[in-house]
Amino acid sequence: MPHTSMTASNRRILVIDDNRSIHADFRKILAPSNAAGNDLEAAEAALFGTVKQVQTFTVDTASQGEEGLQMVKLALEEGRPYAMAFVDVRMPPGWDGIETTRQIWQVCPDMQIVICTAYADCNWSDVQEQIKPRDRMLILKKPFDIIEVLQLAISLTEKSRLLQESKSHLRDLEQRVKQRTQELEASQMVAHEKASLLDLSRDVILVCGLDHHVTYWNKSAERLYGWTSAEAVGRLVSDNIKDKSPEFFQQAYDKVLQTGEWDGELQQVGKDGRNLVVEGRWTLLRDAAGQPRSILVVNTDITERKKFEDQMLRAQRMESLGTLAGGIAHDLNNALTPIMMSIELLKLHEQDAMRMGVLATIENSARRGAEMVRQVLSFSRGVEGQRVEVQAGHLLKGIEKIANETFLKNIRVSSDIPANLWIVQGDPTQIHQMLLNMCVNARDAMPNGGTLNLSASNQLVDEQCATMMPGAKSGPYLLVELEDTGTGMPPEVIDRIFEPFFTTKDLGKGTGLGLSSSLAIIKSHKGFIRATSEMDKGSKFQVYLPAQMAEGVSIPAPVETELPRGNGELVLLIDDEEPVRHITGQTLESFGYRVLPAADGVEASSLYAAHKEKISVVLTDMMMPVMDGPATIQVLMRMDPKVRIIAASGLSVKDMVLKATSAGVKNFIPKPYTAETLLRMIHAVLNIQPVASP
């Protein structure tokens, strides 16, 4: 079969021999100037089956090994290397053939060498031991046989050609592998960058196959659902995310397969059992052939938004209920008035004990109804009354006495009421009613007994704190705290406890007006209330009533509670609430700091990149739109691992501290924080020596 060469044949041959007649013999055999070339052609055709016209060899000669080495080097520099060399084994007075071969192979390892020798020159086994590798060296015995010389020249030059062709293929392959590796690395880098961007998204982004197994799970999914990417990937979606309505989830999945997309709300449960509401946008992904491959899921956490909407709806409902309750109360009063009057008339002329008992029962029921009407009116129209100076300590002592005398003995009532409480301007009867209502509520929450703690203290609420507490204004307040060890309340109940007619008590044991009327009294006194509760651990109510500082009680002198001041340090202030940014910024500037405000994490990242060298400390909220606190902290720490960060949040302190710590922050302050708390925290952080980078 004809042989097709991909690499041009290299027919350059070097003869190294100290005998010039040997040079002439090689030229006659390998580079004839007449028709002897036809013999060469015939020999090659017989050996390799080639049919193309061949050229004679190019033969160069050298008399010594050193001269031959220089010719090899020159040929390499010119890009026309020798394919092989015939080297005499003895060439006095210079290198012998073995040393010459070693030197040539150091500069041209691929050259094929033929050692020319007579039997008496050396032992073949000695040559083999002295020259390695042996696969590029052959022995030619003197005197030469023409056919043997031709065979060696043809075979070894062809071997050289094939070797170079193989190396060329290998270089091409290595280049293609290198190029493909670079392409894969670039692709992986792009994929990594895209994944990093997806991790910065506040939305949950995940991908699942048509078999419902998760293939991608971003950082927001980790934060919302509680499962890490390592835990979630490879598992069923239903193992990571519990849907309250599996049937609805299946309907959404089916619609994606049918139409290619779906959007809607889902009620879900996280790893820790938290109830979640998400707004989902699902898209069907297809492969290159257009076949369905997987589903891209983008879920937005709207739990807090739904709570706010529910609160707004409840507020509207309460407003409507108030209007309705006012009308009903008016009509009930009109109905109860003649009943009460008729009972009094009947009692004047009745002597029968049994009938007197019946009248007493009717009278008690009517009075109870009238009391309920008064509570309804106080809720619907607000409460009015004479405003006088009230010593709250006396009221609390009276409440404690009533509770100890009337509550079951398995409920212990204790108090911590200092003597120098500030004065409240209000209606003592209404305040007494409000406190008694709340104590009765606490009693009912402890059916098996427990402890009710009453305490009071003077509190100065600054503007910083006031902006973070709904209904609050800066100034002096009397803080009354009622804390029980009762059954507690779940979140869905505590959100409704101030609604009128809402009660968790058994039928006939509660009107649902106690806390709503208490709230109305507190608001009529320009105060506000905060409630916290935990199942099986009890509840705590904090009532803030505006107060007047009594004579002899004054605000501590600034010199006694001197606050640390700044020295022109730049603070990056990140908070999505404009009032918080405004009052916090004013506070910091008043105490010697400079402030750089940002409304969210994206703006903060841009500002930090531009002013990194000037910013001394970062104060960031944990809950923000666009990019929340944990994501912002991660971005800032990537920019500067030594950045000083203080995290703040108005949500559950325990949960937020954990999130801040997980994000790499060691400093945390809960909202609402006072100016003193903030300034002392910043002073402490600025005076911590930064840890040197490893």
C-alpha cells in the first residue's frame, strides 16, 4: 500500500570519521551523482513499498567528534537538523565514537546514531553498557556492505521522520489540551462568578431536576430554610422545604411543565419549624434539543410583608369594629337602662326571698353587661377622665395587695417598686383598671400556679430609641413591667391579643375586651406598650407612660455619665429606615464623628469601595431590602478582611446575634439602642487593635 507522509522526510546525514576516504565511500553510496540513485530508489521501494520518486541523501562530513558536535548545533539553529549520523568508534586524538555520541545526544536527543567499527575495535556488550538509551543506536561493521548502509540510512531517516511526526502530533494534542483546559477554567471561573452573584441575591434561588432532586441551592436558600447547600443538593425538594399544602405544590409543578412558568404564593416551613410565606417564580429550563431539563425556582421571602399586611388589615378591622362597637354600645346602654331601673322598682315591693334572689341575679347580669359596654365605649371612642398627678407606686402596691388577696394561693405575686418613681399625669381609676386587667390576664395564663412579678422604673427615652418604638416620643417615661411564668402565647396569638373580642379563654370565661381596653387607656395617656411571649415560658408586658420628673429627681449630670466622643472618625451607617439614619447620624455627628449614610447593602458596598481607606467603622442593620445585613457583611469583608463592623437589629436578639456571628461579626447591639449604648460600642470597637492578616 503506498505510504503517504504527513511530515517531509529529513534526508540529512552526518558522517563523523577521521578517515576522509570513508567520507567519500558514504557519499558514493548515499549521494550518488549518476544513475546509482536508481538503486537507492529500488532499495527503498523494496523495503517500504513506496512508489513516489525519492531523492538522494544529503551527506555532510566531519573528521573529529568536536567538529561533528558543532555541525549538529549549527544545523539545529538553522532549523535543518540531521536525521542520523554514522560515527566511527575510534578517532584519535579527539573524542572516540562513544563520547561523541554522548555529546550529540545532549543537544539533539532524537538523532539516530550508527557506530561504525571493526571487530577488533571494541566489544559490543561494552558499547551497550556505555551508551544509553540503546534504541537510538545501531552498529555497522567495517568493511561496509552497500545494501546494509542503504538499509540503515533509509530505515533510520524514516524512523526519524516518524518520530518527529509523532512529536508534532503530541505537541498539537498538548496544545489542544492546554487550550481546552484554559477554556474549562475560564468557564468554571465564569460559573463561579455567576454563583457568587447568585449568592448575593436576597431571593432564594434553587434548581431542581424533573425528578424533584435539588441540583443548586444558593446562600439565601441556606439562610431562609436552614439547610446548607451541602445538605440540600441531591435531596428531594420536599425533604428540604415542607409545604403546608402539598397538593397546591404539585399543581404548581404540573403547571410549570405544561406552560413553562408559574408564579404565586406558597405556605412553607423551614428547618427550624418557622412558618414562611414565599412568593415563587418558577421557570422551566430546556436543553439544547428543546427538551425539559430542570426547573429554576426563585422564591422571595414575604413573611414579614404578609405580617405587616395582616396587621394593617387588623387595624382596619379594629377601626371598623370600633365604629360598630360604639353603635352597639349605645343601643345596649339604652336597653340596659330600663332593665336596671325596673329591677330597683321591683325590689322595693318584693318580699319573697326566692324572687329577690332572681332579681339579684338579673341585676348582677345587667351590671356585668353595663361594665362590658363601658369597656366597648372606651375602646371605640377612647377614654376620657380627669387628669391629675398620679403616684404609680401607690397604685402598684394596691394592685399587689388585691392580687395576693384574691388570686389562688399557688400564684405568688412579687414586686420591685422603688420610692423615687416619677409622677404620671393621668386618671388614677383608668390606670388602676388597666393594671388590674393585665394582672387578671396573667392570672388566667397560670392555671397551675406560678409567679407574677410587678416592677416599675424611671426611663429616659432618647430620640434614637423613640424612632425604633412605634408610638414613642423622646422624653421621660414611667416603665411598668408585668412578667408571668404562665403558658405563654405563640406568635399568631400575640399578634392579635389587643384586638377587641379576641380571647383564648374558654367560652364564658372571657370577653376579649380586657387588653383592648387597656391599650385604649395607655394610648389615651400618650403611652405605648410592648409585649413578648414564649410558649411554656410565660409573657412579659412593658407599659410606658409619659412622666414628669418629681421634685428632687433630675437627669444625671453629663459629667457623671460622660459619654465617649469621636475624633473625626468616619462611620459608614447602613439602615433602610430614613428616620433611623437621620437621628443616628445626628447623634454621631454631635459626638465628634463623621457619617456616611447608605440605604442598603448595594449602596454601602459602593461607598465602601470608594472610601475604604477613610472609613473607621461600619454600623449596619441586619434586615434590609435589596441586600440584607449578612450579605452586606460578607461583601465588605471580602473587600477588607480587617473591616470593623457593628451589627444591629430590632428582631429577636438571640437570632440576630447568631446571624451576625455566622457572618463574621463579633459586635452586636439590639434595637432600640440608646445614644449611650451606641457611643460606647463604637468607642470600644475603635479601640480594639486590628488583627494582622495571615
